[in-house]
Amino acid sequence: MRPELHLPDDLRAMLEAVRRIGRPRIVGGGVRDWLLGLTPKDFDIEVGGADFETMHRTLEPFGATDVVGRSFGVIKVRSPASGEEYDFSLPRRESKTGAGHRGFAVAPDPTLSDAEAAARRDFTINAIALDPFTGAIIDPHDGRGDLAAHRLRHTSAAFVEDPLRVLRAFQLAARFDFTLAPETAELCRTISPSFTELPVERVWGEWEKWAAKSVRPSRGLTVLEETGWLRHFPEIAALRGTPQEPEWHPEGDVFAHTQHCLDALVALPDWQDGDAGRRQLLMLAVLGHDFGKPSTTVQVDKRGALRWTSPAHEAAGGPLAESFLRRIGAPLRFDAPVRALVVNHLAHHHGQAEFSDSSVRRLARRLHPATIDELALVMRADANGRPPLASTEIQARIDELVRKARALELERLAPKPIVQGRHLLALGRSPGPDFKPIINAAFEAQLDGAFSDEAGGVAWLEDFLRRF
């Protein structure tokens, strides 16, 4: 039996007041999450049978009100008791007036029935309302049936008027492990050209949710492919059909491998425990880790047999990862760490049989502002993305890298140069063009283990200057 939906006391008091002037309903994601057995994070209330001014006067005693959404019939109320913000809105009609996500005329209409008000919502699972007083579930589009079937289905033919809804399908499928109804996928295909109408900040808004909240991110990529919207993200589209050597990648092509890697990442406790920004960084890095394979994959003869290989795909993937981040409007803060993680994601496959202090210091330096701990998670996701293969050897190698980095206190930071310009000045050198190469040489010596503290750095510098 489903537990009762718990409403905060401050919200319940507002609902009691609004009940006297209209017909309040809890709507949208809060109801959906509750029916899925999740704890709702947001509560949106739609009030039928009331006008805007009366609703505003009724809500004013409960806290600061923001009527910036007046033309849409929306009032935001911030409760002084809890600090929470609640959205109260009137039912509204929407009509398409122009291109793009914003090309709508919106008119509040308090006379709309529950069914009419629900028809403007994107998916049936978001078109379920709850009467907070009787507990009655109002579900005119069988959203509960789609929740039970783990299916995303459009509410009405008006779905095609807003192309952003396709990207909402992409992230919702990944967040709730849902599939897309075939008829909805067909509608999405018909509006694929309108992707160009979307502001890039709205595109990022959906990718941001996918990267931070997915429970099965591969579902999102499947939605992009089923709807024909994968072509708008050519760095990902190129992965489909790029072959891999079956002995090492029995799961299929690079697209399939990437899907498995993404799902493997979100299964890692260290990803789940991270904040939203860290989860997004890691998800974007794993998504882009093999962007370089389509341009580098070739068949070569190895011991008398043709084998698929992708030499130097890590380096080739760095610029492609950055171009993808620009395409989806990701904040610039992701560029450097995502690129570093992509370019270095095979560091555990190259070099010495054991990690030397010097190699780990240099890796930490190359990764900055990403970290070795973050790289280890990308590596683990990559290693786990080859079902049914599982390599204890690769995992042990990653464990060794992490242990070495922690011993050097480099797992979460890059080494910083010990020798600075002030040390040259203290030794009587005048500022000039030779400062930079001397400091760079000192840093290289530090990375090689020639010294590890300031006293050792100064001693090294004195010796170097005698020979310089």
C-alpha cells in the first residue's frame, strides 16, 4: 500500500487558505515521484476556480510572494518558517504563436477542468494531480498505467509544439529508467529540425539533469537515437557503427560500449555520493572518453590476424569533448577537467609495470584541474563497460594508482611548484626572461623526486644556478 503523501505544515496551511477561494491540486513531478515511491523534492499547486488577484491576497500572509509570473498566472511563495518556495498557479491555455521554446501565447483560465488543465503537460506521468484534502488521484491520461509500465508517453498532439520536450524525454528516461512509447518517438522524429530553435541554455538544462540525476543514463542515449535527435550531437552519433575488437569488447560498437560505461559509472558508490557538480563532470567525461575512436579506428594485422584498434584515440578525443561541451552549452568550468580526463583515461595501460612516484606526480599535473580520484572512477567505468568481461587485473592496476597517489597526497590535487620567483630574488638574481625556464626546470626536477620541500628546493636551485 502506498504511504500517505506527507505535506510540510507550512504548505498545508497555505492549501487550507486557498481551499476557501478555489480548487487546489498538487500537480507535476511531486505527484509523479510520490507514486514512484520516491520522496518529492518540490510541490507545485494548481488552483482552479480562482482569479489571480484573489489568490495573491490569500497567499500574502504566508510569506514573501513573487509575482514575476503574473502573465502566466504563477505566484511563488517563500515560507519564512522553512525557507521553502512553493509555486501556486492558475490552470492555463497555451497556443503556438511562433518558433522555438518561447513561441507560445499563455492565458490563465480558472474555468478549465482538471482534464483540460492536464492536457497541456508534456508526458502522462507528469499530468497526474492529487486532491490534497480527499487524497483522490486525478489521472485523465492514464499516467499511472505508464508509470507501472515504465513508459514515457506524450499527453496530446500539442507535444510537437515544444521541441524541448524531446530533450525532457531524454533526461527523464535516464532518471527513471523508462522507455519511450513508439508513438511518442515518432512525434519526436517529426520535429527534429526544430532543435535549432532551442536556446543553448535550455539544451544544457536538460543535459545537466541527465548528468547529475540519471539512474540508467544509457536510456537517454537510446531516446536520442530512437527519435532521430542523435544527429544533433555528432560526437555521440559517430560512435554508432564504429567497430571494436570483439575479443576485448564483446558488447558491440563504441556506442554500445559508451552506454555500458555510463551505466557502470552511476553504479559506483563514489559517483552516487558526490555532489551534483562532480557527478556531472564524471558523467560528461565518461560520455566523451571514446569520442576519438571514430577518427582513429583501423584494422591492422597482429600476429597473422586482422584486429580492430584505435591508436591515440585518447588524444584525439580531447578536442571533440570540448566541442561537444560547447554544443550543449555546458559551463566553461567543465572544459579543462573533462578534456584532461578524456585524454588521460588510459594512463593505467601505458608506461611502467609499476607506477613510479615521478609518473604519478606527472599524471596529477597533466590532469589538473581534474584529479586522480576522478580519473580512477572514469577508468573503473571504462573497465566495467565491457560485459560480460570483467578484469580483476585492470581493477588492481587502478587500485595501485590510487594507493600511490594517496601515499604522495596527490589523489585530490596536483603537485604545486615549490621553487618560485621569490627564491631566485633571494639568491640575488634580477628578474628577467631566464626566470621562467629556471622555475620550469626546478618543477621538472621536483616531479622527478629531486626534492620535496622548500629547503631541498633552494639547495637544488643553488646547485643549478652554479651550473646554469
